[in-house]
Amino acid sequence: MVVAEVSVLPLGTGSPSVSEYVAKAVEVVRRRGLKHQVTAMCTLVEGELEEVLEAVKEMHEAVLRAGARRVITTLKVDDRRDRPLSLEGKVEAVEKRLEGGRE
């Protein structure tokens, strides 16, 4: 299982607003049934490596199909193999540290 940070930036749309295009990308993740979290700057996705990579490719293409003339997609993948990894687990580990506890 991996946790990925995906940011899709449409260019050449004629508007400074990008929410219409971001929504097209997020629809891909939802349709594929991947666990995800939309944030103000990116979409976090949890799943098997291959399915996440396939989804990112489809997200990129969905923005182009929506009319963007150029798309810049950035991807960060956290692939931890020594123990299970999840969106919640990563946040909980930081919160524990903030409370003075250990992971």
C-alpha cells in the first residue's frame, strides 16, 4: 500500500480558476474507488502502487480532455514496506508527537 500526493495543474484554460479541472481529476479517483482526501493544494490517494500510478495517468488525461491545453502533474509516492501505511496513520503519528508521545 502506498500514499501518494497528486497535484494536477491545468494551463492554457483562459481562466485563473482551476476547480473545474481539478474536479475532473478527482472524479477519476472516486470512480476507481481509491481512498483519497482532497486538500487545498493537492489530492492525497491511498492504494496499491500500480492502481495509484494508473489513476494518476488517467487524472492527467482527464484534465486534458476537459480542455486544458497543457497540464503539469506532480506526484510524490510514499511506499513504506516495513509496516502498513495509511493516510490516517501518517497524520496520527504527527499528532502523537505534538502531544508529546512517541510513534
